[in-house]
Amino acid sequence: MLKEISLDLATRLINHGPVVLVSSCYNDKVDITPVAWHMPISKKPPVIALEIGENHYIYECIIKSRDFAINIPPKSVVKKIVKCGSCSGRDVDKVKMCGFEIQPSKEIRSPAINGMMGVLECVLKEDKYLLQEYNIVLGEVKRALADEQNFDEHWLFTTDEKRTIHHLGNRTFCFPDGKILDLKS
Ligand SMILES: Cc1cc2nc3c(=O)[nH]c(=O)nc-3n(C[C@H](O)[C@H](O)[C@H](O)COP(=O)(O)O)c2cc1C
């Protein structure tokens, strides 16, 4: 179960650099894309920067809809991340193809993904220079949610399944207990 947490703590959900799944909806079409290159850039108000390829469909959805959710997936979602990052929402319905279930957000129109460790509902904060020079999309967090058993001012990682996913490169990932998973084979 997710609980709403103070916006003052919102950036702590991604302080340690987990792979996130960004979801955004434009014209009733939802896209979901893994993003590893992101960072908090302000605590008050909480603002997150994402580096997103300008040809990615999620980029278009975010720019046109002006909002998105940052979903923080647990370890069990690692194979879906590879699948979801290997095709474009322009060509396929990734929600169906990857077997995600989505749910309405409260502060934004884009939906969040069920079964996540945390969710940040973000509104696009457009900075033309960062966008044009570096494809950096900024989101101001309007609502933050975290797994009630696993977050108490910071992540707790109480069980093996409830760990975030970290991208080492290609199809190799690691988890906060130091275990490395290579999905190449
Ligand atoms: C683990 C992982 C991390 C990724 N991180 C990023 C990232 O930080 N920025 C980015 O632009 N693309 C990243 N990608 C690539 C996109 O997710 C991928 O190109 C995706 O298919 C784009 O889909 P879309 O066209 O539906 O947006 C990543 C892919 C994977 C598998």
C-alpha cells in the first residue's frame, strides 16, 4: 500500500538513483518509458530533472500533456523494464504489451502504475534552454507517495522483493543489497 508523504521528502524517493518508469498520457493514449538519467534539482518546491531523448514518444506526451508520473518500481519489475525500454509507444501499447496496470492520479491527468514502491506526480516546468540544449525535462512534484512498510523519512528495503532497481548498463542491473542481475543470457 502506498501512503502520501510530505512534499519535503519527495526527492528522497530518488536520491539514490533508481531506474524509474515515467508515465504520461496525451490524447487518451498512455505511454510508459524507463528512465535512468534523472536527478532532484530543488527541494522546496521539489523539482526533478529527467534526460529524455527528443525522439522518444514519452517526450512528446510530456511536452503536449504537460504532466507525468515518476513511478519507482520494485525488483520484480526488472524484466518489464527491459521490454518497455526496447520499443516505442508510437508503435505499441506498452501498458498492454508489458502487462502494466494503471490507476488515476490525484494532482495530474497522467496515470500512475500499480504495484510501485513510490510515485511522484509531476507537472512540467518548462525551461527552454535545458530542453533545447540537453533534452532535460523538469517536473515539479505536486504529490508524493511511498510504500508504507518501506519508507520512513527514507527507504527501508525491509524485504528482498521491496528493493529499487539500479541500471549498470546494457541489460545489467543491481539492487541496494549489492546483488547484480545480468539479463543478457
Ligand atoms: C534501464 C533503461 C534505462 C533507460 N534510461 C533512459 C534515460 O534515462 N533517458 C532516455 O531518454 N531513455 C532511456 N532509456 C531508453 C528508453 O526507455 C527507450 O528508448 C524507450 O523505448 C523509449 O520509448 P518511447 O518512444 O515509448 O518513449 C532507458 C532504457 C532502459 C531499458
